[in-house]
Amino acid sequence: RFGKLMTIVEGIDEHDIDIKELTKTLKAKCACGGTAKKGQIELQGDHKARVKEVLSEMGFSSDTIEIRDSDKKYNKRRRH
């Protein structure tokens, strides 16, 4: 789990759309885990192409939304 890629989706106006519902849809379409945090969606794995495709099908403009990969490292330690 440590050091895996994440796909980050930013630029979604939370007043126009329910970001948690959009996260749920993207997780189902990409068959991955993920979460909505601080106005952005984080999906586990490299899903840039699929996310771009799904968002354009939903009517989002690619100019307003940024999709990027992150090599976010998890700093959580196991507790026994």
C-alpha cells in the first residue's frame, strides 16, 4: 500500500455538484477505492484516462477540471 499512485481530481465546484456522489460514481467506474477531501477527489491507482472519459461523458469541461497523478506516500503506521 505504501507509495502507490493516486489520481487526484481538482477544480470541481462543490456548490454545483455533490462531490461525495461524484466520488462514488468515479470509484464504481474505475473499480477502485477513493475519497473526497478538501474539495478534491482522490482515487487509488492511475486512472487519469478513465476519469477524463467519465467526466466528459457527464458534461464536465476538461478546461475547468485538473486530473493528475500523485505519488503520495502514506505515513500511517500500523498499530498493534
